[in-house]
Amino acid sequence: MMNTQTLPPIIQGGMGIGISGWRLARAVSTAGQLGVVSGTASDILMTRTLEDGDPGGHLRRALDHFPLRDVAARILREHFNPHGRKHNAPYHSVKLLKFPMTKEREELIMAATFAEVFLAKEGHDGVIGINLLTKVQLPTLASIYGAMLADVDVVVMGAGIPREIPGVLDRFANHEDASIRLDVVGTDAGEFYDLHFDPKHHVDAGHAPLHRPQFLAIISSNSLATMLARKATGRVDGFIVEGPTAGGHNAPPRGEVVLSERGEPVYGPRDAVDLNALASIGLPFWIAGGAGTTEAYRAAIDAGATGIQIGTLMAFCEESGFAPEIRNDVIDAALAGTLQVFTDPLASPTGYPFKLVGLGHAPEPAEPRTRRCDLGYLRTMYKLEDGRISHRCPAEPVKIFTAKGGTAEETTGRRCLCNALLANTGHGQVRKDGTTEPTLITAGDQAEHLGEFLHGRTSYTARDVLDYLQN
């Protein structure tokens, strides 16, 4: 088993839905660093790519190696369109995630994360990780097991407290069943709901043991790092220290939330991680958020870090999963000096602050959109009077949300991140009126300085980023 100390000094961020796809992770890994695929909504991204004809045949090649041969055949039969989707035709719907999970949905998720990791690892011996969001609970166990079937090297998790995941990795390595505690609104004291996953429902009992990947927790406080190191259900192998300048979701400020004149959450000294105290835990750590410069890289090493995690610069390189037209628009805005990042306290249905990128002098307001929730990754689970679990999202239609016990105030400013982030990859859903789901670009604060990195270039590669950081 790989020792933690041998992990590379540069970790590529696991960004969005499909932005950190297998092409980007593979490019970073073959250059000697840790490439990371995003596991979020990988099942929907897989089915939509298959509906578009699977250009290059990559997913079909990966599914040819998926151990569950009947599952792979069923997925291709149900989702692969050899002629590709007709222009402006909607993608077929996949049933919303819900508790309890069905075997078929678990298998779709397993196949998708397997395919991402398989393609990222194909043809080289570099290290590959998968990034998952702790708050997106229902796909977690199937995602991890599918990635482990593809021999993933590292599991990275943030956006919550992933205390139970190290034990899950230990059990899945031997194809043993595992559970995680679900966050359910409205439960009584001492009442719990668990998500359970048994590999033996999917693979033969005689399947050879799997490699147990390393586990890196994304943390934003010393207290969380200490708790995970002491009380996680298994071995924690290191930490990624993510500050509020990082893209996507940010941890909320500690204490009472105060907004700036621009309406952004104000972070203070209490939100800074004490790196000396973190180092005393004795586990390696990487710095993330604003670390994408040569100077920041060196400063991280000087502060005792093993290295850095780099997201924003990687997000707009040629190998990233952004649709080319979005990537080009961002680069044009960066070169023109008009790109601006805004930390929106309301946009995400999760309640976490979320970074938005505007290509003018400020992020544009939300585009008009009919509220709907047809993907459901960020839905909250809540208990019904009869003890069953239901789901709601503050970005769904207001009347539906309030009928489920939510309040109208909770819906203010919320955006459908699931549909928007899929649209960023060029796989946005086409609606009955012919419109396509609007995009929503997210990146860290460093995006405002992307022009300085570009030096007039209109495109660049992942290796260009790595060369720049190690110069």
C-alpha cells in the first residue's frame, strides 16, 4: 500500500460536475502529480454523454472493463444512442435520488465512478483520486465502491464532516457492508436513519480484496482536523486546508454572519487555520484556496505543508470539462480585466456560501428560469409523520417546497446548482419551450488574476499550470 508521504506535492482540485473529469485528472497524473476526478452527479453525466453518442467511445471502453457485465450491458441498452441525440432534443430523465436507494441506481452510480477512475488511470501508473461532497449523502457509498473497483488511489471529501468514511474504505476493501448516518430534519432525540450498502448485493462473494485508498479530508478549522484525526472510524491520511478564497462551496464564517457592502460573507481571524497547530497532529496537509502561484506554493512548503491543491487555474485549461465556449468566454474576460468573483451567501440550496463568476464587472443576476428539481443531489431529507423519509430543495417551486414544511424565506435567492453545473459541461437539459438550462460558472478568487497568468495567451494546458507552479 502506498505510504501517505509519497503522495505528490500538487493535488488538482475535484471541481464541480464534470469539470475535473478524467481527461484533466489523467493529464495531471501523467505529469507526476495527483489528478482528481469529481464524483458529483457522475451518473447523470455518464448517461447524457452516452445519449450524445459517446464521442470517441471512451465510456463504452471503460464499461467493457466494469466487473458487473450485466449492469454494463443494461446501461448501454438503456442510455447509449449510437447516432447521438437529435439537435435540441431533451435528455432522457433519470429517476431522482431518494432514500432508500434502489439497487439499479446504486449500480448506475457505481458504473459511472468506475468509468471516470478507469479512464483517468488508463495507460500510466500515476495516482488518481476522486472527490465527493459529504453533504451529498445518498450517492456516497455507491460512488466510493465503484471508484474502488477501478483501483482509485485517494478519496477526497469536504463540505461536511466525513468522520465515517475511513471506516467505509476499510470495509469496502474486503467487500464488507458499510453504513453512514444520514442527516434528516425532524428526527427525535436518539432517532437515526442510516444509508446502508452491501457490496455482496452486487459482486460475487469470492471477488478478490480491493486496494484501500488513502483518505484526505478537506477541512477549514483546526477543531475539525483534530476531531477527524482522533474520532474518525478509520485511518485519516491527511488534510486539505481550504480557505474562503477557494471556488465552489465555502465553509460559512464562524459565529454570526456579517455581510460586506457587496453582500458577501465577511471572514475574520476565527476562520483562519493555525498551521502550526495543524502540523502538531502529525498528518500531512495541503493548502487550498489562493494557492495557485509560485510564491503561494513556496509559502505553503515553508509553512510545513506537503504541498498545495490547485483548482481555479486547472478549471479553465484545455483538459477541463468546461464547455469550450464557456472556457473561451472566461479567458476573454480575464484578458480584458472584466472578470469578477462574488461569494453569494444565498445561491446554493445547501446554505453554504457559493462562489459565482461574472464575465462583466460583476456576476450577472440569475437568469429567468422555471423552478424545478429534477436531479435532486442537493435536496434535504426530512421525516414525515409516518416515519418515512421525503426530500425537499429550496430551489424547487416555492409552493412545493412550503407544502413540504419549508418556508418561503428559505427559497430566496436559491439557484438550481445541479442543472446549472451540468450545463457548464455542455450537457444542459433542454426544456419543452426549447430553452437549455442556463450555466453558472464558479471559481476561486484567483480567477480575477487569471489574466496575469495568461500573459496574453488564449489557451493553456494542465502541464502549463504545473510548470508555472514549480518554476
